[in-house]
Amino acid sequence: MKKYVLSSTIILFIAFGYAIIRYNVIKGVSWIDLPLFISNKAIALAAVIFIAISYALGSLARFWPKIFVPALGTRKFFGLAGFCLSAFHGILSLLIFSPTYYSKFFLGNGRLNLTGGLSTLFGVLSFFLFTCVAISSIPGVIQPTEQEKWFAIQRLGYLGLVAVLAHVFVMGFEGWLKPSGWPGGLLPISLVAASIILVVLLLKMAAILSPKQKI
């Protein structure tokens, strides 16, 4: 339990520290936006990190079994922790989802534009897929004799990661192309999340192509 608490604390500290330094300290976003707007960004990034660790461990164990096979038992913790944070992110987003905070998502008449619609769609889709994965992790939902079914549902998480990648891509791609506007040269959180997801997906592709036994 101590190692779970420690790892969770470190990840949250990194995510919140990055968000606060980039937006509040360097960009000058008002501190009154820290409890919801900035914290929501940090929580979203932490959720991606947790889920990414959960899915990356299997691929890493393929290539470095002595190092990562002993850590495979932590995948459930990281996956469920990431899911809980993603749910929290969704709730916070709904609370502040308005032109005041997300002007680039809305038209002048208050309706969602294409960017807002697509980003929201991919966000909802990713949460649905991760919900399926999380439910399958509850003891008793999938019987021991249905391991193939369980593995199939767990693999939906990779589709969930692709959906999150699309979610942050649509949301932040325009800003990714303007590094001169990055506060302090720090990458947008959406780009950080996208990079992490791409690493996990590339690791999975490498693991699939590897002749070694699957983990």
C-alpha cells in the first residue's frame, strides 16, 4: 500500500506542479482558477499517466522481463486510479464547460463548433471504453473460465487511449504548431498527454511484432 501511495503522490505532484508552473506562474493565469480550471488540467494529465503506466507495463515486461514482470501486479491499481481520475476530470469539465473557459470550443451563438463537438465526442468515447475495462476488473464480473473474454475487454483500453489521443489532438493541435507561444517554452499539457499515449501505443506495436511470448 505504501508504494501505491508514494507512486500516486509523485505522479499527482508532477502533474499539478507542471500545470501550476506553466499556467499560473509563467502564463499568469489567475490563482482563482486553480481550484477548478488548472486543477482539471493536472488531473487529466495524471489520469493519462496512470492509465499509460498500466498499459505500458505489459509491453515493457516483454522486452525487460526481469525488471518489469514483478511490477505487472500493479497494472490494476494504476488502471483503476487513472479511471477514477478521468471520471473526476469529466465532472470538473462539465462544471466549467462554457465559453468563459473554453472559448475556442464555441460559436458566437453559444453552440459548440466543430472543435468542441469532436473533442467532446472523443472524450465521451474514451470514458465509455475505459468504463467497460474498469467494470471487467471488478471481481466476479468476469468468471475465471472466461479469461479470453476478460483479455478482449482489457484490450479496449488501447482503443480508449486512441480516443484520448484524438480528444487532445483536436483540442490542442493548433497550439502545438505555435511553440513561440508556449509559456516558458513548456509544452501544452495536451501535447504532453499525446506524447505519453504515443509512446504506449508504439511500445504495444513493438511488442506485437516481437517474436517473444506475449505478456
